[in-house]
Amino acid sequence: MSDAPAASEGSGGDLRGLVEFLARELVEDEGAVIVTEEEDDRGVLLRLKVAPEDMGKVIGRGGRTARAIRQVVHAAAVRQGRRAHVEIVDA
């Protein structure tokens, strides 16, 4: 059984847990991972903050990793009948 959060249960909090899980698997400083959540007119907005030295790992070469995180979260949100957006911000 996986330690990944169940993305199909509950509210946007599960989406937040999914972003935290994905980010912590990528970074060196897991304690610096902070995900905040707010509702806006477009759906759930998830803001991801990581340590400055881990920013490149979360964004990836050419933004590929960030794009993959967004696609996974979007797919999980669709399964819940919701919309979600991930924003990666400087700490």
C-alpha cells in the first residue's frame, strides 16, 4: 500500500496533501515545504513554497516537473468534480 494521500476523497484539503506529498518527494529540505490553500473564482488555488535551494528541483528543467505536478493535481481535482490550480511561489 502506498503512503500517497487519497486524492479522490473529501475536499480540497486532499489536493493540498497531494501537493505536499509530491513536493516532499522532490526536495532535500522537506520541512520547508508549505502548501497554502484558498478558494477563488477559478476553484482551489494551492500555493507551494519550498526552500530557495530546492526551487529548481520543484520547477525542473524547462518547467517540466512543475507542469507534471500541475497535471497530477488537475487530474485529482477532476476526479472530485473540482478545479484546482498550483502556483509555485518564492519563500
